[in-house]
Amino acid sequence: MGVYLGNVGNIEIRRQALEGALESIVNPSDVNASRDRFSFDFNEGVLISGDRVSIKTTDGTDLDFVDASGWPDSTVYPDGNWYVFVDELGAIRLYNNFDDSLEGGTAGLVSLAAIARDIPIAISVETLDARLVANVTDYELNTNRETVDITALSDQHRQQYSSLITGSGRLTAHWDYVNASSKEPINYLMQLVLRTEIGSGFHAKFYIKSPNTDAAGGSFDAVQFNDALWWEFDALVTGNATGFAPGDIVVSTIEFVATGPIKLRARTTAQRRLLQEAGDPILLEQGGGYLLLEGEESD
């Protein structure tokens, strides 16, 4: 019998997309080209640092407030896709990659240009590739099946009927708000509680055993190294708490409820990557993973 310890698990989440697009107007006074930041009218919490957004003009003109260097071919277009950093004043900076957008510094920052006209825009949040949550120390997932009492008169024993399944849980992580090697900081899940227009939803995989993990104190044989076992579901953040104590690491606890089916999945066979004619695997545009054959998961 194998002995499994809880040190080969992980939590992987994917940010949810905005349903529909937000429309607004970028005025000349909204663009600060010297600091490469701009703003427009949107409710607080709609955009969170690290979101990948699609911005396009609604009148068919070019996005003149984004410098030409912000596109791969150095040509200004009516639409583009970038990662955003939202500062404490609600102003936005654009970045070419996820890691830099969490830092909010000058690395990877997209340059802006001053404008002399109002530019109507529509902005939408895109669904991103999945990322591990950083610094997780433990998690708990509960599944419950409700029962309905169908006992009738004259029955000698109480009768129960199986009803709906519900899921809930909590996770704990060392608190952080900056990038940690391409992982989602726990601060993102804390911000989801305040997100009103998109909601506090996320898609999650709670791994019991992550792929490419050794026994680390458990009992796996060599062929189990790449095996993976996980729960997968959509969830809503319902609350968070952060504990402070002198001399202790600051930790955050996130509580959530599942909003759909909870699936227990396993992968015990090697992934099959879709190859190009030259024999090389096809690299995904985001996240650094590979395109796999239908029905398989990407690392």
C-alpha cells in the first residue's frame, strides 16, 4: 500500500473572462504619455493587475494612444491585446507579458502616445491560461450530497433520496501581491471578492498529485512520476481573511463554493503533443504550454 503525503499537490486556477465588453472614451487628458499610463471610466474592481485584455476602437479608427512599438510589427491598429497593471488611482499601464504586469515597473512596459482627439473604446477581459497559485500551504475541499426525505405514511423505516451535490472549501497561502515565477499571487483571489461586474469566479484544479513530482516521502514507483490526480471545478470566492502576528509569516485564507459539477480526474498516460511537419511541438501563444491532441490537458 502506498503512503501519500500532501506535499506533492498544487492549486491551479484560470482567470474568468468578462461577459461582454466595457465601452468608454479615452480623452486626451486621460493619457499621460510621459508616464505611460492612461485611464477611462470603469467601476473599481472590473480590471485587476495581470488581466489580459482586448482593447479596440468602436469607430474603426486606430488606437493612437498606444505607441506603434506596442504591436509586434510596429504598426498601430484599431485593436490590440495586452496585460494590464492597475495602480492605486485606477490608472492603467499596458504590458506584453503577465509577469511584468504584476510588478507594474518599467520592464515590458508598453509605451503610450499623446492624442488630440477622443477615442471611443471597448475593452474585454480574456480567459487566460491556467497558473499555479503561489505559496499555498494547505487546502481543504468538501463535497456533500443533499438528501430528500421521502418517507410515506405507514413506512416502518425512514426513506431518503439522493439529491444535489454541493462543494466548498478553503485554501491558505503565504500572503503576497507580486509576481512569483509566473504564478498567481494569493492577492488576486482576495481581490476577486471585490470584483462586481465580472464576479468572483475562477476555474480551478486542486491537485492531489501534480505531474512531474516524485515521492518526496510518499511511496511512488518510477512509472508514476508523470501521473496526475486532481479535482476540477468552477468556483466563487465567498470570503477571505488575513492573519497578522508579530514574528509570524502573514497568511491569507480564502473560502470558496463550487458553482457547478466537481470532477475527480486522473491522468496516468503520457501526454501526446500535436506536432508540426518538422516534428517540433506547437507552442501555445500564452503560458508556454504545448498544443495537445484532443481530450488531453496542457502543462
